[in-house]
Amino acid sequence: MAGVAGLAATGCSAESSLETTEETGLPVDLAKGGEWIPAACWHNCGGRCMNKVMVKDGAVVRQKTDDTHEDSFDYPQQRGCVRGKTQQQQCFGADRLKYPIKRKGWSPDNPNGELRGKDEWERISWDEAIDYIAGQFKTIKEKYGNQAFLLGSYGSRLAFSPLLAWGGHTNTADTTSHGAYLLNTANTIGVPRTDAGVCNDRTDMLNADTIVFYASNPAWSAPGTPSYHYIRAKEAGVKFITVDPIYTASAQMLDAEWIPIRTGTDTAFLLGVASEMIRLDKAEGNVVDWDFLDKYTVGFDADHKPEDLKEDVNFLDYLEGKYDGVKHDAEWASEICGVPTDKITWFAREIGKEKNVWLLHNFAAARCNGCENVPQLFMTIGAMGGHMGKPGNCVANNYHANAGNGGPSLVKAGKTGYPSLKNEIDGVIPGPQVWEACMTGKYRMVGDWYSGKGSQAGEDRTCDIHCIIHDENAYLQTGPNMKRGIEAHRKMDFVLSKAQFMTTQAMYSDIVLPVTTQWEVPGGLSASNREFLFCFKQVTEPLYEAKTDVQINSLIMEALGVDPKTVYPISEKQAFFNSIATATVIKNDDSGKFETLVTITDEDIAEWGVEGKPQTGRVTLKEFISNGGYQVERKKGDKYSSFIGYSDFIKDPEGKPLTTKSGKFEITCQAKADLFNSIGLCDHEYAPYPEYIVPTLGYETTFKDGKIGGEKGEYPYLLFNPHYFRRSHSVFDNCPWLREAWANPVFLNASDAKEKGIENGDTVRVWTKYGEVLRKACCMENLMPGEVGIPHGSWVRVNEETGIDEGGADNYLTGNDISGGGVTSYNNNNCNFEKYDGPALEDDCNIDARILDLG
């Protein structure tokens, strides 16, 4: 335990690794004689960056990022961000769960579910914990069947292996980050799933005149190299435009032109832009690329109808108001989206055919009620400008490590050797309906977006959930309708969590199992941008009584009578070795083929104590691990820089068609309309073209009668949940350094705040029809009026006396609202706020850590 204590103290100490000796009083360098180890930075932040820690005598004494080569635009270092620098607090924090724990008020015969989230805890042994879990699983399966188990996740790709090997479980499917871009876009409108893989290589942004960030803030949502590349483009003279309710950190960094827009009104704005492009083209010429529309799209006008169209309709006629009597021009759009008409006109001109434009979006606009047509419409304005398939032009996402750097991966991780498992239970509950289904036993199954199955025709189903399991997820915290979710947890017979800390999920569980961090496992590989494959190795032995996921799952399977070897036929170390041995890198010739990445010798295999064969690759095993992975060195004008999204289709549309019915981009798409109408979550009849849909929750519903310009209603502000640099979703929210650096306020427009007598730092109550939270005010000139931002992912902290969340959890304010296509409505909720008349809220950094007193 002495080593563990040393590690814990180091993980929470100041940055300096210099101490003084008692004999001389002179400083001693603690790092002398230590070893730099590539350490995992494994969370879903979008970066996938390099972090290394200096380990000496079992303790971490220093941390650094990538310094394996000189930094340059062509060959950039993979530098970490502030979140990565706090990983040592994730591993060695004082709030780490040390032992299996059980809620004192829970017993197999009497769960006392109403005490979940309020109860005290007691330490139990691993044997006791596994016996309790196996006993509960067996009882529930015998009484209700496997469908009674719910995995609190967001898709079948994250699955609890003990139950998969024991008959399966009910799953959940939320549209999460990607929103409407998960709705089978590839087979309908021609945009790849999540719009991935079609961004040009990063070097091509230097050929652009303009780069548009649409609902995108990569400085916060994609840390690492993307901002470096965009700064280089700015220095080269590229103009940046941002369309966003906030003038973001990225916009400030790049001195971007700002188009403020109301959240959830993007369909109206883009329709106004399309209308203006047509008007400007008639008046000035050379705005719309008619040749592109003619050759590569269907459905823009009456002369380009798709063959499978059931009605004689097209996009141009809709814009001109021939179907609903409403001309969808800039003036009409401005009333809804809040963008002045002259600004819509300016933007339409800026993205015209005469300019080289990168149109980049993240997914905030696609995570709104009524946003189903955003992907089709964003593609449409890109096609109208002809901005696809040629240098200097791009229409794609701006997401995660690949933001601004598209193209096939140049280096790839290998396979672990673990088999994939099939879930025998096919029930999948849509995210906004999950907790309601737990309470009522009813839901509408509409697809499983993260399993590859995608959307499907809706089907009413029943369920009878008695057990919730939280594995590698935080769905109670990060999914919608949290307040109802807490009620659902309190209704269950049994709730199980794996956790490293007392997270929201753990707080509302009955048994919590301490699981290791990625610093405590043998190692692994992590995909990053197309040029880099990260390798991390073990930093420390498992702390306290924590076990790895594989160890925990194996213990549960054994107790259930399942042979763990059917799921984990090899050791974790062997799996790590296999992933390295089968890793590949693109050849240096022009073949486009891949070759073995890592050289492995007989001595390596013997030293590791694994099975394998010697092989010759580009880098030795020791170099690969000590360097923290492998990066393909880029040079100006290299062959990889030629990747241009959609270029194969543009060069040969007949020989290399898109995966749509027509083989082209479908601006009017019967398959889209048929799919959305079959889902059956709303009464609206979807048209084949991208139309404006009045949301059931959005700007219109901030008015008392639902009509824009009328009297404001009970919830007159639009509420959205921006990603925040303190966290990766909910991860890191307990890290003291980040809590001190990033206060997690509520973002208020300065004028709106002034009207209510609110100043910076005041405690503010924000409420919706679902819940209420307290936060300190951040009054901003760079936030559009009428908007309220609650940063995403803060751990809920409900005051049981008032029912108010004092932690500022965004999803404590969301409900079960769902769009007709199945999209979860995260970003255009309705709210109200006021200066709080109760006690001032304590700063988050002064709130005690969740450290259990187990006696």
C-alpha cells in the first residue's frame, strides 16, 4: 500500500517534481532515473492525443505530451490538451473507488429503491459482490426473462458481455452526438453515415477561399491538431465564417465572421440561403452551379425528377411556395432564425460557385427537435455552390480527431482476437423513451443506429425492465430526461454499475464494482487522425481492489455458469500484443496497399510471454511502444494530400455512383420521405424535399400561442447544451484542476441578464417543464439574445429537500421530447431563468469530492 499512497499523493500534487533533501536543503530532481511511459488518454473527447508520464519507483512524477520529432505543419506533433494533463487525477484521485460497495438499504429481498441516490454505503468483498449479482441476475431471468435486463448505453456496439453470453438484454439507442446524420443518410440522400470520410485532406484547406464552421467549435470539441491546421489556413489568408448562437473560442481564434442564429432554426436559415442563392444567380450570375446540379443531383427542379418519386414535387417549387403558399425566402427565414436578411444574402453570396469553399458542420444543429432535414439541406446548399469533389471545396463534418483532415486512415490498429457476440434480445428503446419505458412498459422501436442497422419502420412494443446495468457508459447522466431516469432507477429490483468514482450512475445503483482506469491495464491502441495510431502501456498495477473489465466480466460469467473462455479466449496481454502484431501502415509506393507496421522478434515474444510469430515491419516493437505509437510523416505535395471527398463520384458518376436509388445526391428523395413516415413518431407527413417543420419544441413554442411575434410564454428562452472544455461529456467533471479552471456557469446574453438584474457570478435558477438547476451567471455579449446555454455533462447534485439540481446537469432540464425521425432534442429546449433568491451557490471547485466514508 505504500506504493499506492505515493502514487495518490503524486497524482494530486503541484506540478513541480523538485524536492529538497534534509541534509543539504538543495533541490533534488525526482525524475532522475525514471521512465517515460506512453499513457492512455482514452475518453470520448475528440482528440486522441499523446500523453506520457514519468514513472519512478512506481510513482508518476512528471507528465508531458508529444516530443518525438520537431513540430511542423507537414509533420505536426500530437499534442495533448488540458484534459489529458489531468488524467493522473483520474487514476490517482482521492475519490477513486477502492472496493466493491453495497447500498446499506438494499437487500435481495427488499431493494428499498426509493433510497437510491440518498442511501449510505458499505464495503463488501468481491466474493459477496459477485454472489449478490449472480443471485439477482438468476432471479430476474427466471421470473421475467432476459428482456428484463436493460443496458444503459446508446447502442448495441457497447454491450455487457456476461449477459450477451447468457441470453442477451434489452438495449437503448440514442442519436447522441450525430443526431439526424444517423438516419440512413447514405441510402437516402447520398451523404455518408454521420457525413464521415468525405472531408478533404488537411493540406487542401490552403486552397480554399473561405471555410465555414456551421455549429462547430473544434477548439473545444476536437482538441489536438485540428486547431493547428486551421490557424495555418488563417495565416495563409483563408477567410472563416461561423454560424452559431455563440461567438465560439474557435471563431475568436480565427477572427471569423459571425452569423448569430437561434438554436434549432437551421432548416429555416438554410432554406433562406438557398432561396437567396437562386435570386442572386438571376440578378448577378455565377452563384448557383447549374452544371453540378444537372450532372450530380436529382430533385432540384421539375426537369430533374427522381424516377421513384410518388408525387410530382421538387425542391425549387417548394422554395417558391407552390405547395404551401409560403415563399421560403430570406425575409421568411429571418423571422424564424433571427439572422438579418442582409446577412443571409451576404452568406449566400459568400458560398457561391465562384469561390472555393469548405462547408464544415459539427452536429449541434442536427440534435434538435424538428431537424430531420438538416443533412439533406446542408448537402443541397453545398451542391448548389458546386463545392464537392474538387480541390479547395468540401462539404463534410468537422468532428473529433478527423476534423479538417479527411481521407482513409494511413495507419490502422490490428485485431485483439476477442470474438464478437450477438445479442439474442432484439428490443432497442429510443433514447428519449428509455426511462418512460421503464416506468410504463411501452415504447416504439425505430432502429439501432450504432449497430449498423440504422433506422427502421416503427413498431410499438412492450417491455418489463427490472434491472439496469451501467457498464462503459454514463447514460443516466448524458442521456435525456434525467429526472424521470432517477425515478426509473428507484423503481428497479436491482441496479449495477462499474465505476472508478461515485458517478451519477453509481450514486443511483445498489452495487458498484471498482473498475480500473486505462492506466492500469496491459495496454492498447487508439485510433486518432488519419496519420497517427496511438499506443499506450500500463502505468501502474491496479489500485486498491480495482479489477479490469475483463476480470470483472469473467467473475460474473463464472458465477452464472458461463465459461469466460467463450468470450475471452486469450489474456488481456495477448489481446494487446495481437492488436500490435496485426497493425498495418500504408506502403510508401503508389499502390494504396498496406503492409505490416511493427517488427517483432522471437526475443520480443519470449519477453512478453505470449504466442506469436516473428515478422518484419516498419518500426520495432520497442520503438513503437516507447514512441507512443506511429505517425506517418507527411510532406508538402505528398500523394496523401490528393484526397478530395467525393472525387471518385465526381470524376465518374456512372461508374462510381453514390449508394442512393438514383446513384446521385437526392435533393428530393422518396426513400427519405418513406423512411421518416414509416417511423411513426409524429403526425407530420414528411415530404421528399427538405422542408421546414415547425418543431414540437423550439423557437415557436417559446410563444404563448405558438406564433412568432406574439406574447411570450412560460418558457420564453431557447436552451442548448454546448460541449465544455472542463469535460469530455461527463468524464473529468470530478477533477480538481479542471473544476478550478472551468467554473461551469450558465451562459446568458448580457442584455437578457441585465433585464432580470443579473450580473456575472450571481446564482441563477434555470427551469424547464421537466426540472430546475442552479448555476452562477456568465453574462456574455457574444451569445445571441434569447439563448441560454447549460454546458453539457456536469454531474447532477440534487438537493432532495428542494428538488433542484445544484450541479448544473444539462439533462436534468430535458425530457422525453423526440423528433419524428427519432432524433433526441438536446439543443432547442424551452426554459426560463431568474436571479435565485436563496443561498448563493458554492463554486464547484469548493464542493467536497465524493469520497465515501466506509468506516
